[in-house]
Amino acid sequence: MACLIVVGLAQPSVLAQRKSKKKPEPRTAAEPAPDLVKLREEVIRLTNETKAGYAKLLVIFEAQVTKAEEQLGVYKKLHDEGLVARVQVEDKERAVADARAQVAATKKQMNDADSQIASMLAETEVEKTIAKNLRLARQSLVRTTAFIRYTGTSGWNLGEAWKVQRFFSDTFKKELPVAVFGQGPIHERWRLDHRNSMDISLHPDSAEGQALLGFLQKNGIPYLAFRAAIPGTSTGPHIHIGRPSHRY
């Protein structure tokens, strides 16, 4: 009996201690983990550094174009005067074409960097907005002044991108303006799963954007559509097809 009395007296204090301990607030599904936030910030920093490097190269390549064009002009005059062979002029023409190709490729790399940064920043803002309002997280279609998020009703695989591309080409008689397709080198390095996503350079409120969003919803394909440029980048509105990128 004594043992029973001791146990009986001890139990209330133990229960009180258990009740006094508060359970940690669970993280909502939409709220990004701290390590993912830091990872995105680091990727954005490195991507900006890479873009700055491309900008320096662009200055050099544009100077090379100017020099190559000047040399071509000189050789054309010399050819007209019969002082150089036609093959030498053709060599200078190829040099101009090569220099211009380097400029175009560098500008594309800079635009790709902008698109990657915009995608990450936009997805972060979506997660923050939805995390503040759990009601939004339960909806399959969320509309705000800045973005539209559709969670989709069926599975999505980037291998089905041809369906979206065919719809767009059949409807508008031109190629779908894809900015980023699938996993890029920087996503692979920093373990961001972008394998089943692609970014489209279309304003969601344009006629083409509205048609694309209608097609995606009709086929249950998830997307994130942004109406405004993302602060800190030079890119504009775009449509992200697929689910948001997550760390793997």
C-alpha cells in the first residue's frame, strides 16, 4: 500500500510537467525549411556572380565584333582593288559571324541566369504567401494580384512537355517560348530538383498566356504564373509549368 501511495502522489507532478511542455508548432507544408531558404539564397548569389562574369565577357566579345567588322571592311576594299583574293574576304566574313555568335550566346546565358533567379525568387514568395494563409494551401487554384498557383489534378512529367508545345504551336503557329527546360547545371550542383519543370516567357494575362493556362488547367497540369517582374532581377512575368522546385 505504501508503494501505491507514493506512486499515487508522484503522478500528478509528472502529469503537470508533461502538460507544461508545449509541443513545437508544426511547419506548414507550404513553408520552406530554413536550410532550403539558405540554399536558394546561395544559388541566387552564385548565379548573380556568374551573370556578372558574362557581362564582362560581353564587353570583350562586342569589341571583337567591332574589330572584325572593321577588318572586313578593309579587306572588301582591298578585294575591290584587286589586292587580296576573295577567299581572304570570306575568312573575315566568317570571323565576323563567329564574333556575333559569341555575343548572342553570352546574352542568352545572361537571360537564362535571370530566368533561374526569377524562378527561385518567385517560388519563395509563393511559399511565403501561402504559408501565411492555410486556407490558400488547401485550394487547388489560388489567385492573387501577383500570381496564380494551380496544384494540378494529375501527374506531370517533363516528358509530356511535347503536348504543351504542340498545343501552343498548333494554336499560335510558332514555338513555345521556353526560357528554362528541366534541370540546369546549377540546379544539379545545389541539389534543387527542377527536372520536371520548365519556365515559359509569357505574361499570364496576355492572350497567349491565358490560352496556355486554360490548356494546363484542362489537362490537370500544375503551374505557377506570375504577373509582375521579381524584385532584384531584370526579368519579367513568366509561367512556371510543374511543381515548385524542392531540395532533394
